[in-house]
Amino acid sequence: MLPLLMITAAAAAVAAPLRADPLREAAAEIFHPLPSTTPAIADNPSTPAKIELGKALFFDPRISASGVFSCYSCHNLTTGGDDNMETSVGHGWQKGPRNAPTALNAVLNEAQFWDGRAEDLKAQAKGPVQAGVEMANTPPNVEAMLNSMPQYGEWFAAAFPGEANPTSFDNMAKAIEAFEATLITPAPFDAWLNGDDAALSAEAKAGLQLFMDKGCSACHSGVNVGGHGYYPFGLIERPGADILPEGDKGRFAVTETADDEYVFRAAPLRNVGVTAPYFHSGKVWDLAVAVEIMAESQLGEALAPEETTQIVAFLDSLTGRMPEIVLPVLPAETGATPRPSAMIVQ
């Protein structure tokens, strides 16, 4: 029989990794690790058939009137889920008004778009398809395109069994939502929240402490480290027009309420290290500069250089691992498929 002293020492060695970590305890009150499974979607249960259909639609440029632009055009899954452009290019090579948010982990946001005008990813999926500056298409034309290809008909019937008219614009949006809900990217920060002490560097931990102490987490919290709540850009000091264009009044365009002028949804910060440029205007390309602008404009704080470096190290710990995605082979066009309508805006 082992001496009591040896048993006590062995038990202490096993228990050592489980000792309380004040930083982790404080962080757990504010943030949450990503779910280990695909999040459930309200009113749109996921199935393998629906997810696969949504993946095909996400990559299919024929959803656009020109046959050039797909969801993937602005939400490149190889470069952070966005297009790494100031503002996106759409139909007729027009420039859109705002920077494209990442599609990664977007299912965890309270609402979609910078102004929250879409309540979920179903509503979001319909917007760009119909926007004249993006895909410039119409629901009837999209449905005509989908119905012209027998394989799409089979895929929609499998994804939406028992429906009289499964190949619909609404179901297109539901399928895209089901696919986008799988775009979850677990990051070192999640591993650390779940107990892996080695997942974060000392510099990233110092940055996390600053992120909480300075007040950044007042707006950027929860599972997506943001993506919920609406706040004025320039709560303490409004940035200049080079960063905050005067013509874009944010959520005011949705609510027509004076208090919502220059109010935007708090950006989700997962993968922020790979989704430059920053802000709804896409005017800032350096993450350190973006952090300093936010500290000054939202918190009235002038960060020391080492503080900026530490906060950026924490934000880099939010860069996650992409799910493996095999590109779909899309259905072949037929003689009934609507022809592309390409307009070049000079």
C-alpha cells in the first residue's frame, strides 16, 4: 500500500492543471467557446442533402444576372471568408458601398450586414442576389435558372422532401444558410477557454487582459467576440470622413431614427487577423491601426505601442481552423437556362 504522503502528492499532481486561473475565469464571464457541433438554425433544420445543395448554390455564379458573381466572390473561403477588398465589386463592375463581412461563423451573429437589416442568414442570402450593385437578379429569374437544370431539381427535392414546389427562391436561401452554418472555425482562444493553458502565448494573454480592462469587451463579447448590439462609431470621438464616410449613416437607413445615425452592429472579431481591410468603409488595412482607432474613438484611450501589440496578439488567437470543403461540380446548363445579362458600367 502506498504511503499517504505519496498518495497526496500524486493527487496534487493530477489536480494541478485544474487549478483556477483568474484570467480564464474572468474571460469565461464575457466570452464563450465555439460549439463543438454545427449550430441549430431556427425554422430551418439542417440535413446533409440541404447542406450539400447550399454549398453548390454558394459557389454557383449563375445565381447572378451576369453569370459572373457568386456568394463566394465576396466571401472567399480561402482568404478569411471575405474578399479582402475595400468594398466589393458587383454587377457591371460596380463598387459596393460597404466592406464585405466574413461569412465564417456568421451564423452566430445576432443579425447580418453592418446595419443588421437581415435578421438571419436566410434573409442575408436573398439580399445580394437582388441588389443592383451586386448580383442584380430577380427571384423569378433565379427560379427559372434552377428549374432549367434537372440535377438541381433532384437536389432540391432531396433537400426539401414532400414540398410541392421545392425549387424555390426561399429554399435557395435556406440551403445557403444551412451550408454557411457549417463554416465554424475553432481557434486557439477556444482551446484556451476549454482549459488548454498552452494554447495562448503570454503576449496574447496580456492582450486579452487589456481587451477586458480597457473596455473593448463591452461591445465585443460572447461566442463570436462581437456580432451583436449596435453602437455609434465615434462614441467618444468621431473619426474623420476618410474612415467614417459622411454619406453612410449606418443603421439609420434601416430604422430612420435619428439616434441611429452612424450606428453599426459591433463587428464579430473571429478571424479578424485575416480579414483586412477593416470597418464598414474598408479604409484601414493594418489591424494595429484599427485597434488604435477603436481605442481612441470608442473608449477615449491612447494605447501605448506595447499595449497595441498585445491586443493584436490576442486578436490573432481568434484566427481559426477552416473546415475542409470540397468544391462542388455544378449542374450542367440546358437550352432553357436563362442567358447571362452582363452590363458594363463605365
